[in-house]
Amino acid sequence: MPDPQPHSLLRDIIGLAVWIVLSFCAALTGAFFPPDEWYAALQKPMWNPPAWIFGPVWTALYLMMAVAAWMVWRRHGWHRAIMIYLLQLLLNAAWTPVFFGLREPGWAFAVIIALWFAIWLTMRAFSHLNRTAAWLLAPYAAWVTFAAVLNFTLWRLNP
């Protein structure tokens, strides 16, 4: 499929910046609904990661997600694959207010399962257009798989 628009360095830089900002917007819900005393009081499995790990991991994941979306958008424009990406980004943003804001690990687990499927659909859609972009989402899929298991475990340990 030919490029929808000719490339320019300025367009590429601005486009990448927009995708980075857009992707990191999903993380903003964490600023409004941070872990609090409720979360601190939950029973946690011994394999629960330390709190300091989440910031660096999510920073790397959001950057990879943004680059992946930018790679597809840059070449194919507002393709259906980008719409799927935006859907998974909304689900990503929704998890934090459900888990930490509403304090509903069960509903948060439903959100994260929907997110997990949306990530895999995004990867599949991206793989038809740009394999590198699809593979850039693999660590995200792995982390969300781990997070889903942790979410489920927290839900079961804290009925």
C-alpha cells in the first residue's frame, strides 16, 4: 500500500511526539488514582513486584507503544489498526480508576482481560502492516499478562 502522504522530517518528528503524548495520556489516570492506604492494606502475593518497578517499566512500555503506533500511522495513516490501538489505549487508561479509584479488583480484572485481548488484536493488525511495530508491543502484552495474573490474585486474596 503506498504512503498516504509524502514523508518529511518535520512531519515525522511532530507525528512521533503526538503519539508519545497520546500514549502517555493513558498513564495520567495514575496521577488521579494513585495507590493509597486501601492498596497498601491489601494482602499481596510474595511475588508482588516492588512499587519502584512500575514507573520504569511503564515508561519503557508507553514509549514502545507510541513508536509502534507511529510506525503504522506514518506509513498507513488512520488505518483500522490505529483505531484498534486507540481502543486498547482507552482500556489501558480505564484500568487504574476501576482498580484504585473504585477499589474494584473484580471489575478491574474484567477490564484487564478486555485490554489483553485488545493488545493481541492490535498486534495482529499491526503485524499485517509492520512486523516491527507488532513486535514492539510484545513486552506490553507480556507485562499485561503478568498484571492480569496479579490483578486476579489480589482479587482472590482480598474478597
